[in-house]
Amino acid sequence: MKAITSLTALVLGASLAATAWAQDTTTAPAAEAGAGAAAAASGNAPAAEGAAAAEAAPEGSDAPAEMAGGAATLPNGMDITPVTQENGRWYNAEGIPTFKIDGKVVDFATFNGFRRYHAECHVCHGPDGEGSTYAPALKNSVLRMDYYEFQEVVASGRQGTNSVMPAFGTNKNVWCYIDDIYVYLLAHGTGEIGRGRPAERGEKTDEYKAQEESCMSM
């Protein structure tokens, strides 16, 4: 089950992060699969070519990331093709959250990720994940980071040379929607959606509502 199951899991996951997320050029070590703070989804390690791309352009870099091996493969080697849907969210073949766009209509989770990002994250990382003078452009960083490392960083934060990323592992307004924020940044970072509020969105499913209520009520 890919839904977030308990606030205790969030706090436990938050304690597992030990790397620093800063706006510098140091490549952080890859996260161990399953070390993410809340989701129970499992995934494989990034492909070798993805690791090479990460070395060429560190995750904290604000440089635009180029897709590896085709339009559906991230620089970290992950295929973002949507395969299955669960709890109103889309996942790739490895069970990692991704986005789905039909024409101009984005799936609800991606649309909600835009809303949640701009409610909680854009003050530091800039509108649309474009970055700021003291925080990296997440629309680029997220394409190079491992999904589980992304969870770790958001859960427990990072202390860097020139910046501090606060921990959000116990902030339900962030953590109950961490996958939505992730897929929104993926969609924007890959250029599948532009800047600003998506004009059209899919429906909020009953399954999504149930998972949301379950997480927020814990």
C-alpha cells in the first residue's frame, strides 16, 4: 500500500536522514531504498547512467537537467511513465509516484502538489520551484535525486554551508501531500507543465479523499 499510514512513521523516517541539502556543488550520497519517511512503496536503485548524470550535475545544482535515454527517463535513471493508479495517485512500474497528463488536463495529485508547494515551499525555493538566492531550484534538483532521498530531506531537513532546510516530517500540511509536491516538481522540471497554476485538472477521487482524511486525522 502506497498511502502514508501513520504520523509515527513520519517521525521515524525523519530520523534516518543524515545528509545535507544545500545550494552548493557537493554530490550527496544516494539514499537507501525504503528509507523514505512515510510511503511504503518500494523502488529500485537508480540506473548506472543516472548515477553518471548525477555526478556531472550535482543534485543541488540550479542547472537545468536533461532527460536521459528519452523523454520518459530522468537523469537519475528513473522511468516516469505512469503505469498504475492507487488512492487517486499515479505510480510508475517501480511503484514510485509520478504524474499523468492527458492533453492539458493534469491529474489531481499533480494539481494539488502545485497548491501545496506554493502554500509551504515557495517562500524559500521560489515560485514554481525555480529557486532563489538562498535555496536551490527544486524543479531541477528533483530530477537528479532519488525519490527516497527526497523524502528523507523533506522529513528531517538539511544543514548546509550557506542555507538551512527545516524539517517537515511532522507537518501534516506538507507530509500528507509529499508525493503530490514531488510529482508536481517532476512535471514542471521535465517541462510537461509550465509555470503557474495548471489550467485544467482531473477529479479528486473518493480513494484520494479517504487517504487524505486518514493522514490528516492522525
